[in-house]
Amino acid sequence: MHTNASPNLPQIIPLWPAGRTPLATAEDGVLPRLTYYLPSDEFRTGQSILILPGGGYSMVSTPKEGHRPAQLFASHGIAAAVLEYRHAPSRHPVPLLDAQRAMRQLRQLALTHGLRTDRVGVMGFSAGGHLAGTVATQAAHPAGLVGDALDNIAAHADLAILIYPVVSLVEPWSHFGSRDNLLGIPADLSLARQLSIEKAVTAHTPPMFITHEQFDKAVPSANSLALYAALTAQNVAATLLVTEGATHGSGLGPNLPWGAALLDWLASHR
């Protein structure tokens, strides 16, 4: 495993063509934007990961759950891109449109830099984990087609990494703050069910790595347990690591009990 792959300076890339951001509002400000970390060429594994920070669909926790994980991945030869996606007051499907567009961007960047276009994954933390799970289980949304070359590039994920994720939007252990920000109040319960990751899993869902702390009080670990059960029922390869503790929002670092396990898992999916 390479641990000294000095990444190139990150590149900030506009997500949408000028003047063609779908469902744009005045509140969007500088969002959305993509920051791309490309490892030094002699250490590249060929993999690329889109990182979706958490924040309850009300903000984006970029440093801890975005740039630090991206830097860690790049130091191990894995290209990474941090997406600062739109959130409340924007509602569904806006975050999904941004994430699917970013997957297309990342796959095009992989082609440009000689990386594997069939090893482009998505990773999300907390509500970003829900968004990553949505990318992994939902079809490309037609509102994300804007009439440029990226429209023809696949928006699916080849693998998914969900870190203390929000999974269900309809169960008693759901994170209703995230649901309220994503769907509004009152939520359309039919749509909430459709966007519950554990209910959207099929045999075509990509392999997943899931981790959660057992007594997480912000987003109960029941979310990850239910998702793992759904993946197993559909014979989808998955790794679930539930660790002792009650922390939520720890981010990603090699010192965490699952950090090394995740890197090993990625090495097994090259």
C-alpha cells in the first residue's frame, strides 16, 4: 500500500455550464463546486472517489468530511473529488442532480488522466451518506441533462462508501432533520419511501463499505444495520463495520478503527 503519493495541487472545477445550473436559486451562492485531488502519477491505483460531506442537508461539513478524506485518499494513490452540493432551502432533486453531475465529471476526469472509468465510486458522511446511497440506488435524473457532452457519461457509482449514514427517511430511527431539509415539511411520504436507501437496493446496487458507531445518538446505527440487511437480501457484496462508541461526525483518518479497513477494502476493489 502506497502512503507517500504526494498529490498534485487540488483543482476547483465548475460543476455546471455557465448559465445552465438546473433548478438554480438566488440562495445557491458559490455552490455547487467540485474540488479535484489527483495523486502523483507513479502512485495512482486507477480508482476515483466522489466525496459528499455531511451536514443534514442544511450545510456541507467540508473540511472534516471533505478535504481531509480527499487528501488521505490522494496520499494513497486514489483520485478524489469533494463536492460542495446545494442544500436547504433547495430541495430534492437538487442535491442528487449535483451529485450525479459530479459523478459524470469525475468519470470524464478519469478518462482524461488515464484512470479507470469503471472504478469511480462515491463516499458520503451522515446526510452525505444518504446522498451517496441515493447515487448508488437511483437512476439518473432527467433534470440533470443540460445539453453538453457530459450528458452522455454514466452517472452511476461502481462502489459506495457510507460513513455513519442517514439511510431511511420513513422509519422511527430515521434522521428527520435531514428529511425535513431535503423534502420539506410535511414530507411527501411516497417520495420519502422512494429515497430510503434500504428500500431502493436491488441486485444491481454496487458493492458497499458501511461503518457506524454502535450507540450513535445523532443518526442511530439502525440505519446501517438495515442497509446491510437489504444488501445481503439482494446478494450485493457489502462490508459492515460497527465499532464501539457513540460518536457522530468523526470524519476520516487512518487513526480511526475503520480507516485502515476502508483502505484495505478499496485495495480489494481495484
